[in-house]
Amino acid sequence: MKRTTPVSREMPSDPFHMTKDLRLSRCLYCGHPKHDTDAFFCVMCGSPIVNACPECSHRNIAIARYCEQCGHPSVFFVKGILPPYGEDVPVPTEYHTPPDPPEGYYTREKRKEEAYALKRKEHDKKMQEWIKELLEDDIEEL
């Protein structure tokens, strides 16, 4: 006998778009998309990107309000990302921009600029020494 109605084998839609390793594909707060596979928090704003249990560190699915392993409230529920059971789960439609770094904050670009300036300074010093040696050799030959 043939079925007339197709059976859907798809999982319910995931409003948070989790990856296979149960990590958010984008930060819910700032929208940053790139994180390491072992990251638990966003590298840009520090928001949680894994709905882990604070007690046993088990990674839960995005909409889990309580841990599947030990029953404690999940990080998303504790942080207020997930509302109490029965209320609609908010789907992010716009993202916040992370705040500017505090004054004097040491950024990657600043480190690169300082390293480049140091290399340039060392290079210039070597060039001056080399030119000095060449001039001294020329004076000795005369």
C-alpha cells in the first residue's frame, strides 16, 4: 500500500541557527559570525554563543531552558535570552554593534603598527651602520 501524504523528517525550525557542535552561527547580541569551535562566548561582545549548563558544562540545544543532563537552568535562560516556557522565543532581527574599546585599549592593529615601527627602526639603524661602514672604507682607501 502506498502512502498518499508525505512524512516530514525535518527537525523543527531553529530560530537561533545552531551549528552541528551546538554553537550559535551568529552572536545574538552583535551578530559576529566567526568563532572557534571550542568557544563558549562571542569574541567581540562577550555574549554566550553556546547554551551550556553552568553546573556540568553540557552543551544544550538553543531552546533548552534547562540542562538535559542535570536539570539546572541553561545559560540562555539565566541570561534572559530565552523567556519562561509558554512565551514566544524572540528571534533576533537586528544586531547591536559592540561598544568601542576603552581608552588605552591595546588592539591588534595597534600591536601591528608598533611591531612595524620597531622593525622599521631596526632596519633604519642597520642601514645607517652599513652606510657608515661603506663611508669609512672609502675614506681608508683614499
